Amino acid sequence: MNIVLDDGAIESGEKFEGDEKTAELSMALGVLHKLMEEEHGAYLYITKEGDTVELVARDVVGDARTAPLVFSMNKEHVLQSEQYGVYPFKVGVVLNLPTPRQIKEFFDARQ
């Protein structure tokens, strides 16, 4: 079954290959993500398959050096690592991201 979604998670009009429940979940997560951004700004993030502490720090927060801070703020969502130094997140959980003030305090404390 091909389902067309326009939830921000995939490009508008792009076909989603998968079952109906997966499509509904994808759409719901996309809507939830948009609502969270509107209400809370960009300090929350919903994880997707393949997200790790390091990737979120680098790609979402914008600085890979914040990985220890991202980890400490969200350790209850980190899965056991099968590879040394890689800390994957559970899929579909809401992470708390550090604010600019928390990032500044984090770097100030490390000096």
C-alpha cells in the first residue's frame, strides 16, 4: 500500500512505503514535532531510527562537543551500546536539548 504523507517528516507528495500503522505513526510524530516546536521552540527533539547522542549533538544542537551534555540530559532514553563510544537513542522519544544558556554554562565549567 502506498500512502502519501505531508507531515514534514518526508517531502510533500513523496510516497511512503510501508504498512498503514507505520504511516499513521510517522504522521503523528511529524505533527507532534511541529506542535512541540511551536510551543517550546527548538529545545525538544523526537528521535528517529539511527539517532545517537553524538549525531544529535552534532546535527541537532550544532556542536559535537555537547554530546556529554545531551547524554546527561537524556540518559533514560539511551540504549545499551553495541559499539564502544556510540550511544543510540530509543526511537520516538522526546529528548530535552540544551538551551544556549546551558551550553554556555557547560563550556564555562569545562575550562
